[in-house]
Amino acid sequence: MVKPFQRLLLNRMLRRKRLSLWKLLVPLILILILFKFDVHFGNYFHVETESVLFFSAVRQFVGSKNTYTTLDLSDDLEHDYGNDNFGDENEVDKECSIPKLKHTVEIKEHHKPGDQVGCRRVKPLNGSCSFAEKIFKRKEPLTCSHQQSFQICSIKEQSDRYDVHCNISICAKTVSLGTMDPHTGTLIWSSFYDVKKLEHKISDMSVNPITIKGFENYGFVFLVCEKKDYGSNMDANMYDHYLYDTSNASQLLILPPARQQAKQTTSSDAFNLNFIFIDSVSRHHFFRSLPKTVKVLESMNAKYNLNLSRNKKDPTPLVLDFELVQSLKSRTFESLQALFSGYVNPYEKAFGVLAYPPQPLKIESLFQPLKKAGYQTLWLEDLCYSWEWGLPKDLKFHNESLTAREIWNKIKLALQKAGIDSLGMTYAHCQILEANGVNDHFHGPDNVCYNGRHQHNYSLEYLKYYQTEMIHRGQPFVTFFETNVGHEDTGTRIQTLDTDLEKYLHFLISQTNTLTVMFSDHGNTYGNFVENSLEGRIEIFHPFMFMLIPQRVENQIGKSEMNALIENQHRLCSSLDLHHTILSLPILNSKNYMKNVAMEIPAANISEFNKQFNVSSYGLLRPVWMGRTCDVVPLIMPNLCICDGYEVAMKNDSYHLILAQYAEGILNNKIQRQQGGSGMGLHNCQKLQVSQVQNVRQSRLSDGSLSVKMDLVINQMGKKEVLFVALKVPLNTAKPLQLVKFERITPYSQYSKCANKTVNLQLCVCDLTNHEQVRNSSSVTQSAFLMDVDQKLIRSGSGLECIYLMKKSNENGFRFDVLNMCSNTIKGKVIVYVKNIVLSTLYMPVEFRLMSGEIKFLVAGVRRNQGKKIQVQIKLDYTLFN
């Protein structure tokens, strides 16, 4: 069968006038070879079915004087290349359901005439659940049984005190106690030969703070001793080393906050706030990975419904399952910024992944008002306070150039501003992570253990200690616990949380005056499921959120507010709604609330900017408009809407290939500009070559423009890389094509070993096997362009042949690049004349300056109106410098 580009080549040859015999025979022989071997022009852009993209290079013979050429491409662009697709994922398998809790509490919704539900969750593709099961299913979650567990000391809670008991029979001689230095934040060590003195020291920390006035309990101590099998020759200066030595017995002992007497207060109705934040876990992945946790949530609602029907009072909380939570961005910072401060701006340029935010996370917007209302605040997270992620980045106190004492002072100031009273045992996670051989656990290990226990087990133990003690004191509290157990490549480590989280939820049943919000910010952003499944991509933007509301808290919130919360379980919402919900709770809005005087809840302020997002000043305490869609949710691109029908899945046709080519050109220009120097110079980060387009989704914006999102697949250096891009195509206005945002889906931190330091790491693909700089492999040799389909020769006195104008085109548009293979720098400009085309720029001419060996994307255009003919002419003008 004759391919479209083969027909085009033949037609072009037949149209040429006054061809000499040899000029005709050579291309005819080439055509016969193409017919025989079914060759695709795929060196520059490869697709996995028939070629729908047409490649040409126009070779110019130039001298030192100004020259130009004009090409008319209208006939080429009107040619029908067919509608072949590639990269289409069509696995046929069983139908996949959308998970939800059983036994949820519902109310009859009152709809107005003409009301329509604006958002229903995108139906998962058939087979995606089978694919997920294949990737994530384990017979049993990983345990810490591979580690030997030592218990040197233990704490047992009594009704009015904590008892400390130690057994040092496993130790050769001395026991070393590691505590936090309150001046530097480092561990200081002391040795104990006598078990009673050791017990008394630990007891002083957790039971009798009066005897050691001024000592701050950091929520943990480390205990280390050399096992009897190895003898005793510990050097007092090597305790930190011995903490990870397998010849030693080491234990992390969690300490409860120092026991204090209960306060005499009238604020018994001031309920507590408890946030459980599980980073990078989608709603679907929560249900597939945490079956024990799901079961206990469902059992709570089953018991709640039973008690409700019997009009029986019971401490079991009501569990609300918010089914349609839309992630604002596939990154934690923006989601938490919206939660704490209500600030989100989808139009501003986001800071880089490895950069620091321009402003710290404004935790104080929520915590400081709570502190003024009499609350104690606790922040727990499982990252190292002296490393670059987590609070050190969010509050901008990380600085490797400072001493430990200087960093410690910065931490204290940052926490004070944020309104955080305590980090509890957070400081211990530096040692836990170091014992696992990592600074953070975003890319492994598959299981994070210390002394035979999971990392999160320690955090949840402290959280229970803290909440129990605050309730004992009669002290209202707000706790925020963040775990990154789900933030890793495999997607299976989250399963290790299930048993401990199930036990903690059972503990919460006894917390009759605590409102718990358990939520995530987004789904996993990398890994096999995300890279190879459209459903995995959608799950990135569909986090989970549950509220656990005891009856006592229900009564304080109010009946109409509770009805709104129940109704909003099925409405589209985001962390911005949650922000206004928290700020509208009665604990923050009644000046006389502590005196138990009922008052109308005032509305939280809505900024003028946020009014465009149709968010209620009462958040989810008022019914969300049932017609709400992603139009009024502040999505930070690139992003996918979870609502069915908002974005239409498209086949990968020639229209989208042109857009992919435009995006590739823009990104390659960024790489070249950031690397600097000559195109023939020494560069590690290669020019991107898109080989496939996948997961194309399209929606119509309010201004009539098209929003197009797609995955660009890049196969270079023996690896498959995926970039997610969002583009805007204005159809009704005189505006240019726009690459709104891009995001690397596949992991890329490993390329830091070979990347040029000046290049955005998200854009870099380089040779991991050779760290020495190499010639840029994207610089194309002259011989690569001998198969020109269209060319015009301009002779010069010197007969120089080294400037190439390269064209990729199909019936829906084009892209032009220029390549300088001369030994000199060239400066030039291009003017494009079009009809029925949306161009990548409104400014003509497009000027360029190219050093020897450089290739640069100039301009691209895509068809504006599918029913009308398109016309394109291009004029090139340049100067050659000596």
C-alpha cells in the first residue's frame, strides 16, 4: 500500500519542471526503496503506526551576504494523511468500580428545578483495576521481622503516672542514654551502670518535670549498649556510630509528654482538632492498600447507624467520606498552603521541585488563631528536621552552611512564627532514616524499620500519648500528623501502615471530643502504575478525605452544618473548601464560646481573588453548589479534572501530534538556553525527541479556547521517560499557542549525577553510565538531511552548504526549526504568513541567533477551524558572520 508521504513525494517529483534525467531517476529509485522496505521517516520523530507526520529539510546554499527563501506549503498541509493513532491503551478487561465506604450516612437532598449534578467521577478504564492489582497485590504487607528487636526499657501508663522499668541483662556493661541537647538539637550521651539511676533519669523526663525545671521533653530517648556476646569496649566519643552498629542493642523509647495536673476550666465543649495527613496516596489506592483501615471505618458507620436507629448514645464517631476531592496540584506544598492560609493562585509560575518556595508555608494562619483560643499545637512528621524536605523546606529554615546551633535557633524562630508549640518525637526520625541508609524515604527503602518496628508505629505511639495527656489536663489541642510512607516508587509500602492505622482509629473511638480529618494531598506521582495507566494519571489528582465526628462534636457544630457536611460527601471539593470549613468552626468564631454561650458563626473572609472559585465562606458547612465542576476549582497546571465529561479522552490524531511537536520545540529551546554555549559544544542534557503521545485529554474553556493535556513519551539513553504537558489553543481570540505547564512523570533525580547544573533537572536526559561531558548527540549531521522532500537551492559564490530549514507538517499544522551547520554564527529572522492557523507567536518576524552546531525551534501552527482550508508561507532571512 502506498503511504501518504510516499504519494506526496511522488506528486512533488511529477510537478517539478525541466528535471534532468538523473534528477528524476535518483528520487524514483528512492521511492521504490521506500515502497519495498516500507520505510518510515522516523529518525527525527517516530510513531508506532503509519507515519502521520511529514518531515522535510530545506537546504540553503549561502554566502556571507544576506539571503532569503520563500516556501508555499498550503498544498502539503491540505493533503490527507489519514487518522492513524499510536500509543492508544486499549486493554480489554473486567469493568472497574469506583470505591466507596459502606454504611455511609445520607440525607435526602433538596434539588431545585433544573438542577444537575456537575461532577461524577471519571469511570476507570476497563482493566485498570486488574493492572493495579497485578502491580500492588502482596500476599502480606512487609513486616520488620528481619530486624532483631531489643527492649532495654519500657513505660507503662498508670491512672495518675507513668512507670519506667529497665532490664539491662542483654548489655555487657553500661547503657548509654541519648537525649536531645536543647541548645543545638544534637544527641548528647551519658552512661549508666546502675539500672535504678537509668529508670530515675527517664522517669524525671516523663513523670516529674518539676525536679528538672527547664528541661524540655522531646518525646524520645535512645538507649544503646554493647551486647554481651561482643564484650564491652565502647568509646564515649563513638555513640552515634554505635547507634547503627549491629553488634549493639539499640532502642528508641517514646516518652509521653510530662504528666501535669488537670486544669480547672469551663471549656469542656471546646472540641479538639486532629489532622491525619497521608502524603501521596490517592482515594483508590487508599481503598486497595488499607483494607483493615477501611473495614474499621465502615464498622464505625454501621454501629453509628444502629445507635441512631435506637436513639442510643454511643462514643462511636460518624465517618463522612468525601468522594469527590480534587487535588489542586500534584505537589504537597500548594495543597497545604491552600489548607492553612486559603492562598492558591493557578496563574502564577510555580517554583521548581528542587527550589525553595518564595514564601514559607503559612501554618500560622490556622494555628495562631487556635492558640489565641487556648489550644496547644503539635506537628508530627516522619522526615529529618536537618534535611531539605518537609518543614525545613516549607518553613525555609534549611541551610547546610549553618552550624547545628544556628540551625537550631532558626528552627525555634520558625516554629514560634508558625504557632507550633511542639514537634514531639519528630526529631528522632533523622536517626531512623539514617539507620535505613537514606536522608529521606521518597525513593525507598521498601520498608522503613527501626529495632523491629515500622517508622510510623513510633509516631502513632507518641500521638496517642500526647492526645491522652492533653485530655487528662483538660487542655484543648490541635494535632497535625504527616506520614510519607506512601511517597515512594513501588506503591506497596503504604500497606505497612494498615495495621497500625487500624489500631489508632480504634483508639480514636474513645476520643469523644475530637474531630479528626484524615486526608491526602494527591496520589502517587511516579511509579509503574502512573507511567503505564491513564487511570493512574487520574488518580494523581483524586485524593481521599474522611471526617470522624463524635456525637458530642456534632452537637457543637450544629444540625444544619452537619446536614451540609453529609450532603457535600457527593460534591466536588478541594483543600480550599476545607480551609474555610476549619476557620468557620465555632471553636474559632465565638468570642464567648469558652463560656458556652451559643452564637451565630460569622463568615470567614473570602478574598476578592478567591471569589472566582465559588467557594463558600463557610466551606463545607454550607451545601456546595451541586453543579460545581473544575471550571471553578483553582487547578494548578498540569492537572487532570476527576469529573466525568469535563475532559474528553481523545485519540492521538495528527492534530495532537502537531501540538506535541510544538511542546517538544519549546522544551528543547529551554534546554539549549539553560545549557548555553555552542550547539556543537560539550553538553550532557540531550535534546528531547518525542517518540509517542499518550493519554490525550481535551476540554473547552470558558473563553472558547481548547485545553489539551497529553503525555509525551521519550525513549532516549535506553530508558522511557514521560513528560505531562498542558497546552492552551485559543480558537476565538488573536492569541498564540501556549505551553501552560509541564511536569516530569518518570523519576528524574538520578540524572543529577550527569546533568548540567544550569539545566532544570525535570528536562534533563543524560548518560548515567558516562559522567564525562559528551558532544551533543542532538546536533544533526548534514547527511541526515539528504532525504529532503522539499528543497530550494540558492547558490552563492563560495558554494557554502550548511544552513537547514526543517519542517514537520501534516494536514493540521506545521513546525519549523533552523539548524546551523556552518562554522560561523548566523543571525536571522523568519516571517510566516498563514490563514486559518493558530501560531505559537503573535510577533513577526521571529528572530534568531545560532552559533555553529545549534538547532532551534522557530515557530509552529495548528489548524484553527477544521472546516476551512489552511494556507502557510514562510520567508527566511539571515546573515552569516565570520
